Amino acid sequence: MDEIRIIGLHIFDRIKESNRTQLVLSKYAQLIKTRLGFHEFSTDVCSRSGIIVLQLDGNNNECDAFEEELLSIGGIEVKKMSFLK
């Protein structure tokens, strides 16, 4: 890969979308170099929305396919950053 690619996922309803999202993340696990996930949590409530930040390491075609599959999941917003190496 000629770039450092960072993908940000905003999952609007973690309870509803988590299963399908996790299936796609597992399918492309070999591309994921770093994964960071967070959501609001308190003793009273656990937020239904969440953010996942991924650093990818793979060829551009594989990464593009991964992004396309993520975009096909309803209830998820996908944003990308890329930096030249």
C-alpha cells in the first residue's frame, strides 16, 4: 500500500448494526492494523451510537472492497483519511 489509510465509522445504533458490522470487520481482519472503538458509557446509560477508527494495511483494491462493503450496511457513516508514505 502506498498510503496510510484511516477509516472512521460512525455507527448510529450499535445494538441494531453491531452484528453485521462485526461480520464485515472479521471478513477483512487481515487488513486491520489498528482498531479503536469507543462510545459513551456511564453507570446510568450506555450510548447506542459508537465510533470505530481503523488503520488499514493492505493493497488498495482490498481496502476499497472493504470500504464498499461497510458502506452497504445501513446505519453506518464511513469517512476516510489517507496519507502518502
